[in-house]
Amino acid sequence: MTDPDELARTSPRRALVVVDVQKEYARPPLRIRYPSLNDCLKQIERALDAAENAGLPVVCVQHAGPPGGAIFDPGGKGFGLCPSIERRRTPQWKRVVKHRGSIYAGTDLAAWLHEQGVDTVTLVGFMANNCILASAAWGETIGLTTEVLSDAVGAINLSNRAGKVDARTVHSTLMALLHSNWAAVATTDDWCRALGRDEPLSRSNLVASAIAPF
């Protein structure tokens, strides 16, 4: 028979955080390339369905740049949520506006999650190579367990003086990197199953990832 105290220690107290699912990512220069924006949105909606059915807190984060700026202008069209997500937003969702990569930097989100008794944050949204990465790394420093749904976060192509890499490679590399230390990475299907069982996702670590067959 399962010890109730043991169950209490292992059952995650989750919140679903929808990160920057904004119109800016539907157009150049930041158009999501892999997985496609539409594919990501479908999985984000599935995660929302599962979260709402399970009674999880939902957080909606939007990035704001300088007023009048080229991207994420708070008064511009790119700031708004993608229509399929905007239609679903309810007054019960926690709303956060951020100005840096991490969802925790300069916001009240960490304190709010603590007030809700949340110990596990599930991240979906954009971009894998920026705000998802920054938020997962920050989560470790404040004692939160992070989950990332791989098919519900998107990446872009990157090219600069340090190198050139396509969005698919960016995405696959970051999912492996995150799962090696900062997050439990899983598909939306796997997460929904874990949610239904009230179980944590399986995790790896840096040593296990280093010695696994390549």
C-alpha cells in the first residue's frame, strides 16, 4: 500500500506557464521555425485543456519591449497573444508582463507561485532558445522544478559571428541540454499522462547524460 506521506512528497504541485505566445512570433524576424508555430499552438492548447481539467493554476506571460520599438511594442500588434490563446484566456489566469528573458526577472511570479503552493512549473511557448532556456535555468536557483514540453516550445534559425545553426538543431540541442540539468523534458502526450497519474516526469542529470551511449 502506498504511504500517503510518500505520495505527498512525490506528487508535483504544478502550474502551467504559457510563455510569450505572442503575434510577434508569427512574423519575421522572430517567426517560429521549428516546430512550426501552428504545431506548437496545437500542443499548447492540448496542455491548456489538460491543465484546466486538472485544476492547475495557469500563468500567461507576455514580453514587453520599449514603447515604439521594432518588436514587442506594448502598443503594437506584435505584443498581443496569438488568437487561439487569446480566445481561451480567462480572468482566473495569472497575467505577467516581463521585460527580460526569464519569466522571474523583475516580476512577482516566483512569489505568486509560492503563495499557490506550486513546486513544479511546466513551460510552454517561445522561444526555446531564449525565454524558455533562461526561465528553466533561473528556476533552479529559486528551488522550483521545471518541466518543458518539447513539442510545445519553438525555436528560430540563428546566425551570428559565433556560428550558424538551423532551428531544428537549435531545438534538439536545447532539449537535450535542458534535460541534462535544468528541466524534465517531455512531449505533451507524456506530460498529460503524468498529470493524469499525478506523477512527476522522469528526469536525467549531467552525469547520466554524459555517460549514456552516444
